[in-house]
Amino acid sequence: MPAVDRLAEEHVDHRFKGLPPDADGLTVGELAGQRRNVFTGGFTTPLLTLSGPALEHNLQALGVYSERHGLAFAPHGKTTMAPRLFARQLEYGAWGITVAVPHQVRVCRAFGVRRVFLANELVDAAALRWLAAELAADPDFRLVCYVDSVRGVALMEDALAEAPRPVDVVVELAAGGPTETGVRTGVRTDTEVLEVAEAAARARSLRLVGIAGYEAQVPSASPATVTAWLRRLVRLAAELDEAGRFADADEIVVSAGGSEWFDAVAEVFAEIPELSAPVLKLLRAGAYVSHDHGHYERLTPFNRVPEEGGLEPAFRLWAQVVSRPTDGEAFVNAGKRDVSYDLALPVVHVVRSAADGTERTAAGITVTALSDQHAWLRTGPGSTPLEVGDWVGLGLAHPCTVFEKWPMIPVVERDGTVTDYVRTFF
């Protein structure tokens, strides 16, 4: 049985907040088979849910988009750290899964992912020794990771001295210039790109196969500045190829593309000239799988090219009103432990009456602050009525900081029936 299918054999217990207390001892598969309803099936608040129809729509949307534009797709798994969702992404044609740190590579391998793109320079000797052993144990496993310094290349070379085959690496191009701060990792100048590439090409334990970066970090990102940076990435790929730096590569990897600019990536990568080996044009968007309310809802490229498709927010966080101390405020039992807040506060979308289960659109209710376990709601004249015990449905921004707070997430149909559970590993 594939490892991802064995997730259904895990037993439900106190580790998984929001799940029905009377389900303790059942397996996840048994609980899913009961098809309980979120509102009547014993679930407790706060409770994060994922819309099954929205998930399916989003998985298909990026699969179709990538294929239409001739892009390989390695969605960023650090968004969800959910092997069941990895499996679905691979079913929809993903080349592999992108991750950020060694632990996430290990999760991918534990659940059978055969191609992993590590969007970071890996210099941890213990992790590199593990990687060498993993390469020795499975000839079908492929990992591609960043290098962004000559020093990093040297550290990798030392730790991988006994590796059975070289590790594929790509030079990471930074999104900013040599004096700019706040643009994260990567090589800053063209000269340094050539120096790091030369060091990697010489290393016996490494195989230089391409160049990559993250365009969303371009200062004052706009269609013009992002496109210019992507064209620089493509130009450097051609220059490195002309210099013979990819001589050992079976294919040349050129990679970019978060969830904000994949339209620009598609446009510029279509301009990649013929190189000495086939080019793997690798897109790495991750937040698309759940989308969100607020951040990516505003920034998704599908807003610029609506004829190409669209995404649907899949998250809804249900919390209950536990206090109504004044006419102008209410408190629900979900806070920083349960919701994202690094990019935006939650948005109140719907109120479900505790008295009769009717739902009404939230009007005039806003989240003004969060405590560890409470959200502060402001209400006013004419706002949707709120009573203690009512369920409040919240929309959330930034999937990366939502998934990490929930080790088990129910997947629901439009009527609230739970059909599956997503297990995360952060």
C-alpha cells in the first residue's frame, strides 16, 4: 500500500483539534466513511475546513495552465506539507514537489515523491549525508537544489564526497542588486553567477544543471520589473550554456514562479532560445492549491488574464461567539493559534445561527485584533445580529501560515459533509 494511503489508518485522538471527541479511537478512514456533517456531526470549534470542490478546481486550473504554456510544474510543498495533496498535485501532472528545508525533503521521500526541488542552498552536513544515502538507496530519486555561493559549493563538495552520484544543482539568482536588502537569498551580480557556476561545474559531487530564482522578491515588483528580471534569468542561462557550464546536464533547468507572477513566467519562458540540451521550464507556485481570501485573491495572475482561468478560496475557519460583552463587540474562540495574521486579519464572511442553523451573510462585522485564542470582532448599528453560541465563518489570507496550525483538516462538500481529511507534517 502506498504510504499516502496508510494515512487513512492513523487513529483519531486529542492531537487533532476540532475533530469530534466521540471519534477517538476511529481511524481517519473510518471517520471519513461516516461522512459526518461539520455542523451536526460533533465537531468542535475552532475548526478549519477545506472546500473539496474548490480544491479540485484549483488543482485542475494550474495543471491545465502549466500544460497550455509548456511549463513543467513543481508546486511548493512547504505551503501545505500535506502528502495527500502532494499526491493529488502529481496526479494532475506535476513534475515533482518543491520544498524549502531538509525536513521537508524527508517528508516527501517518506511518502514516495521521486522528484524534489529544494529551493535553498543545502550546506548542513548531516542532511547532505542523509541525501547521499537516499541517492544510493533509490536510483530513481532526483533532487535539484540551489547553490548561491562558492563557499556553499565547497561545503556541499566536502559532505558529499562519498555520494554514489552527483547532486543536481542550479545557481540561484537573487531578485535584487548587490546593495539591496530584503530580497532574500541568491547571487547578486552576473559576475558572481559565473563564479558560482564555474565552482559548481568543477565540483565532482555536484552536477550543474541550470539557474533559478524567485521573482516575487524583485523590489517594487510590477509587470515591467518582474519581466526584466525574468529576462535576465533567461539571458544568464544562455550565457552559462554558451560557456559550457551545463555540459554534463541531460536537460537544462530554468525555474521561477511563485503564485503572484506565473503569467510573466509563462510569457518570458516562451522566449527561451534553443540551448545545448532540452530545457525544463519549471514553475513553482504553491499557494494556488487552497488560494485564500485577501492576499492571493488580490494578487493572483488570473486577475490580469481572466481568460486563462481562475482560482477559488478553499479555506473557511469556523469559530463560535463565546462573549458579547457590549453592543459594539464580540469575541470568538479562534486566535493566533488557529488563523493566519502575518499578511492580513481574518475576514468575517458568514454567521450561522446556533438557534436554528440558518446562515446569513455577515455585514458590518470586522475582526480588529487577535489574542492567542480569541478574535476581537467589532459590530455596529445595522450589522448582522450575533448571539453567544453562533458560529462565525472566517476567510483567511496566506495559506503558508494557515496549514501549519492544523495537523488534520476536514475536506467538506458545499453542504458541510466531510468526505476526507488532510494530514499535515510541519
